[in-house]
Amino acid sequence: MFIQTIQGTVTDRDALKRSIARWQSEIKPGATGYLGSTSGITPDGRSITLVRFESEEAAIANSNRPEQGAWWGEASKAFGDDVAFHDCREVDTAFGGGNDSAGFVQVIQGHTNNPAGLRRIGIEDEDALHALRPDILGMVVAWHEDGGSFTQAVYFTSEEAARAGEQAMAGSEMMAEFGKLIDADMTFFDLTDPEYD
């Protein structure tokens, strides 16, 4: 799987929603290798979308379609000047990956100097994590181009369930391990009304 993340500050929510609806009806049918997406806008107006493709080649082919370029030219007007893209060739999943039934998705962006260690705890030791966090419905970790930065999407039934799970995990040995592996400077996108395609 290949994931491209698109993020930025939204200046016109209605225009963005119209653009997304048009992409789904007009552009998506020709997007070979497209698997789906998770997106949302935070309460403070930041948007993030994780778009999944079967391969990097499929994503590039879609980006090179004239109709895709024309669509983005219009859709980009709904954002400020801080739009950023990340092409993620390495993707890890836990608990079955993304879950389109989730009522709340928390997207976390951060950096680690030890990707293998972070993968061991979050992906390979999935059973131990699930014992601590039964509230997690699914998880996807998309690794950025530099190999150490990542975008992680964690899927929950509700924000209330996620907050309760956070409290239950606080102070645990696993949380302490996470803290040692991840740089303190992280960015959180709380998607209280996530959209799936």
C-alpha cells in the first residue's frame, strides 16, 4: 500500500466539501488503484487527508491525469498557503488498519530516530497494545520520505472512548517506551467528524 497525505489550513469549508463531492463523482471512477481515504477538518480549521493507493505507481498515474490536475487547481483554492504533501512508500497497519465505522479519528504526526523500535511496540506487539487500549478500532502508520517522520491515524468509536483510553494508558510501561522513542514535538489532528471514501 502507498499513502499520500495532504494537509493545510482550510479557508473555505463549503468550497472544499463541494470539491470533494465532485472528485468522488467525477474523478474517482478513473483513479486506477485507488483504495480509499480518511479525511477531516479539526475544530481549529486544519484539514488532513490520507489517500490510499495500491502502489506508488498508481498514485503517480492518478496525479498525472489532466482531470486530476484541473480538479486540484480548483480544490486548492479552499486552502491557505500552507498546503503540504507527504508521499509514504512504507505503511504499517495494526488492528486491521483503518476502520470506516470510527466516529473519531486522531491523526498524529511526529518523528522518531528509531523507526524499528517504534514499529516493534506499535505494530509487532499489537496484542500487548490492544490489552491496554481495547478502545482502538484500527491504526495506520504512514512513514514519510525521510524515514523517521510519520503520520499515524488511530480509529475510535468516539472521542470519549479515546480520552478514557488515554487515561488508562497514562503511566504504563508501554507509554514510557513510546515516550523514549518519539520526539516530544508532535502535531495532533482530532477529527471529530471524519469522512471516508
